[in-house]
Amino acid sequence: MSSTSEPNRQSQDALSAEVGKTSHETVEAIAFDYFGLTGKAATLSSERDETFLIQTDTADDYILKIANPAERPDVLEFQTQALIHLAAKSPALPLPRAIPSKTGQMLVTLPLGEKPRIARLLTYLPGRQLYKARRSPEQMGALGEMLARLGKGLADFHLQTPHQTLLWDICNAAALTGYVAHVDPSRQRMVGHVLENFDLLANGAMRGLRRQVIHNDFNPHNIVVSERDPATVTGVIDFGDMVEAPLVNDLAVALSYQIGAENGLDDIVAMLRAYHRVNPLDPLEISCLPTLLRTRLAMTVIITEWRAALYPENRDYILRNHPIALAGLMRLVDHSDADLGAFFRQKIGDLS
């Protein structure tokens, strides 16, 4: 299995680069000067960028994102064009809309600090983030259907994909071998074994999977549901981890955030069945899904433990998904990937 060099605080990628703090007064001036908006800025939590809610006196609020200085313009353009494509192709999907500046630019370069930074304006999607909402089988089905619809909407998005090595891309899981040393010693053997099994899949059956652009981060912090009906999805946000990859990776990511819950197996079955109704999986995708699911769970444990040690001041936010991922790994530890694949096939077969 391939390895990577020891990560360090000076690593200049968008996941590990330092992010400056822009004052609310400056953000409000940016919103007015570049986008013609008058409103009050409020800081929202974010892993890589600075993200602000712009509350206006009108019925519409907005999200202003100021990119990490290490973010590449071509990657931000890729994400923005995907939103534009989806707005045209699948307008019924509850997604943010990209708003142009007063001069018609979707990406605005700001003279902030030593390096220029890029700002984007998006529409705000009201509702409650999924992780704060009551769970139900109906909600799990709605999530599966929404992810399937999103995948279908992106199926014919063919803008040149920027070349990047994103740590959160399951396809790059083998590169995390060098990070296992940062995991608690009691779990290093477990996550290392997962990476070894992924390597076998990546060099074999995974090569035959259908590929396309995927959202790649369908997690409870990036999904908004109705305040009145938490089984109704009112928004999917944050396209910052979007990649070109096997389509089934998107489902593996989504299931990884549910499997560790109290009724995790029932929840992922509800999501899987709903997804398959809208965007049917083929036999190879179903057989690869257990390994990909387990891999994503191990990735979350590895990356978050490494980054929490690297940035202790942001530890709570970085580790927000760690407990559910670890619980998911422990739930699957006594089940082989072959058994899980047979289980998934049986549940999908129940649709006939």
C-alpha cells in the first residue's frame, strides 16, 4: 500500500492551511461593495473557509464564503459551475444558487492579507441542520431519495475536473497510511486493516465502477430539513468536497454518517432502498459498497484525530463526526464485507 509523508502544520493545502479571521465590518463592506447587499454579518462554523450569514432587511438572506487562501480558483470555479448546472438541469432540487457580483463575476478576488482571497455569494436555505433534527425511517428514506436525485442531476456535468488530491476522497484512502500513527493506539490496527482491504478493492473490482462528479460530503451538517417536518429535506449545502469518482462512493459517504446511530442498520437500509428506487445500483456497486462504507468510516477517524491534534483550538468542530464514525466501525467489526454485501442485496431485492 502506498504511503504519504508525515503531515505538518505548514502543509499548504486547503485542509491544513491557516485561515485568517475577517471582521464582520469588513464582510459587510464586501457584501455591499461587490454584491450590492446591505445587511448584518454573522459567522457560521466552517472547516476550511470563512463562512458568513448576511442577514438583510428583505425576505432573502445570503451566504458569503471567503475561501481559504490555499484554495485554488479552478476548484472554486468547478464547484460554482456545478451549482449553475444543477440550477438549470434540476431546478426542483433544494440547493444554494450562485449569485453574481455587480460586475457579473461568480468569483471575486479580494485584497485581504498577504495572499488574495476569493469570495462567493450563495442563497441561504432556511431550516434546521439534520444533526439537530429528530430521526425517523421516513427521514432516512428522504435522504436516500435526495442523494439519488442529486447524483442524477450531476450525471451529465462534464466540466473538466481539476486535478487535486483531496484527503476526503475515498479514492485516495491509501494515502492515509502515514496518518494512522496519529490515531489512538487502541484503534490503529483496526483502521490500518480497513485501509489494506480498500487497497485490494482499489486495485481490483473498483476499477469497473461507473464514475461521475459526486457531492462527496452528504453529512448531517450539510443537509437542512424543515423545522416543522424533519423528514422533509429543504437543502443540501457545501459542495467543497466535490470530486469525480465512482458514483457509489457518494452513497458510502452518506451511509457512513448514519450507521453508527442507535438504529443504524435499519437507517442505512431505508436510505439504500430509497436511493436504489430513484437511481438503481448495479451488482458491482452493491458488492463494493461495504468496503467503501468501512473505508469512509476509517477515514473519518484518521483524519479527524490527526487534525484535532494539529488544531486543538478547533478540536470540537473537527471531531464533530468522530463519535458516530467510530461507533459505525465498531458496529461492523464482526461482519465481513461479503456478508454485508449479501445483506444489502437481500434488502434491495425486497423491492421486487
